[in-house]
Amino acid sequence: MLPTDDLKKISFTRSIRDGDLVIVYERHDVMKAVKVCESSTFQNRFGMFKHSDWIGKPFGSKVLSNKGGFVYLLAPTPELWTLVLSHRTQILYIADISFVIMFLEIVPGCLILESGTGSGSLTTSLARAVAPTGHVYTFDFHEQRAASAREDFEKTGLTSLVTVGVRDVQGQGFPEEFVGLADSVFLDLPQPWLAIPSAERMLKQDGVLCSFSPCIEQVQRSAETLRSKFTDIRTFEVLLRTYEVREGKTESSQVEGGGSVELPPCKKRVRSKEANDTNGDSSTVMVRPCSEARGHTGYLTFARLRCLVVYVERLLKDKPT
Ligand SMILES: C[S@@+](CC[C@H](N)C(=O)[O-])C[C@H]1O[C@@H](n2cnc3c(N)ncnc32)[C@H](O)[C@@H]1O
């Protein structure tokens, strides 16, 4: 996922090698994952790029086509992988993923249980968060999806951090071998309440569970099931507002007047006096909300396993003498 050196340590300086996966980046919304192969070429609207020219360059390099066009070659981080992976299911995106990792308190060394795997979008980020000593065990009942996810983790170099199992987690629960071992459990299932009793048994004392559901009815049913053994039950909806940052030319009178009637509402700032051109126009930076901002994705319900010691203490206290 991130380039590693010969000692398998994450390296931000190592160069691109034959067989590496790179993200060929044109713009934030035009990019593609490509496996470098010395004899291959990459073609886009800017011309033809020889892979052999890429080998030996550091990740992040700008490379030229036969027509003088260019692209950037970026390391396949989980953030970029989520944007380029092939969608076999609905996936989690960066805003929800970030929130999940923070609220599940995931750090290197954690053992995480996940179901379903889906397209592996969340799994790649979980894997990086637990690296280098932790592990993610992810389960999906759909054999082909599990197989495709395994192939993807192979491509992105995550096989030592992720194990994919085929299992009906709603019907069978997580495997017994994980009882009491999981630091956190993540569920993205149609009927998560069926998997919650098993998740509870898998969690370490004080472990945290998160369930992602698109509908509020699923949240209500899950919360109902969580009440008996979990505490601190909270549901969030992460709404991300993206802003467009553009350079543009505006007549100086418009800037000084504090706004233009022709332009949609946006914040404008004159970049510098030197940037003003000879016609009295100004070069400005315009910032405004993107029109196609992503709306509702789903609800994230978090709950912490009720601490057994406190629970037993309370039971003893409440016991009639
Ligand atoms: C929406 S996808 C998960 C997407 C994933 N979170 C991601 O970011 O790529 C839900 C997955 O749950 C799987 N699934 C549904 N019911 C299941 C069950 N009973 N046991 C295991 N997996 C199940 C589906 O096959 C599907 O792949």
C-alpha cells in the first residue's frame, strides 16, 4: 500500500520499481491504478507514456508523454486506492473511514474484525492503521467478492496485514478462535443486530464496536440490541462539504466593491498587488462550495463493551444483603 524498502519498512524515498502499483494522477478526479511493467505503455489524452521511463523515479514524480503531456506517479495510499478501486459493492469513503479509525481507537498492533469486506475500501485503511504488527480479519459471505478482495490486497501489498474469510457472519457469527481478542469490530451488514451478540463475545474488555448502516431503521434495531451489553452508544452522520478553490480574473472594481453580481457567492481575495495585470484586472483566488458535494452515505453507530469489572461490582453492590 505504501512503498516499503528491502527491510519491509515504509519508505518515502524509495524509487518506482518494475512490478510496483502506481496511481497515475491527472487531476483529483481523474486517476488510475497501473501496475508498472517495463515493456508496457500507458495511453491517455496527453499521449503515450513508456513505463520504462517511470522505473527509478521517486513516487510523486511528474513524467512526460511522447507529446509533451504529463501525469504524476503517486504511491497507492489507502486514500487514493479508495478513489480508484473497482466497485463491487457500495463502499465507505474517506470522511466515514477517518471517523471510524479515530472512534474505534485503532493504533498499530490492534486486532480488528470486520464484516462484510465488500470492495475492501475500509479494509485497506484499517490495515494501514494497524501496521506493522496488527492484523485485520475480514469476512464476507460472497465467495467471489472475498476472492476479488484477496487479489486486491495482494496487488496493494497488504497480504501480511489482512486475512479474508468466507463466512456468513449474520448467521454464524465470527469464528470462535477470536473470542476476547478483538480490539474493535466493524460491521457493514444489512442486519447488523444479528451479528452483534457474536461481536460482543469477540471484543476485549472495553473494546469498541462500530456499525455502518444507510437507514435509520437499521440503526434503531442495532441500538436496541446493543443496549444490554454495551455502553456509550452513539450514532453519527458524517457530512462532508468540499470547497472548490480556483484562480480567476476579476475586474479590480468588483473586488474592491466586495462582490460581483455575475459570479455565484464566493469568497474572493486579491492575491497581490504585483499580480494585478496592466488592464487593471486582478488575479484572485475564489473559494466556493462544490455543487456536487456528496450527501448522506450512512449512519455510524459506536458502542463500547460494558466493562466486566464495573458491571460485576455494580451487580454485587445492588445485591440485597
Ligand atoms: C456494502 S458492502 C461492504 C463495503 C465495505 N465496507 C467497503 O468499504 O468496501 C456489504 C458486504 O456485506 C456482505 N454481506 C452481506 N451479508 C453478509 C453476511 N450475512 N455475512 C457476511 N457478509 C455479508 C455483502 O456480500 C457485501 O459484500
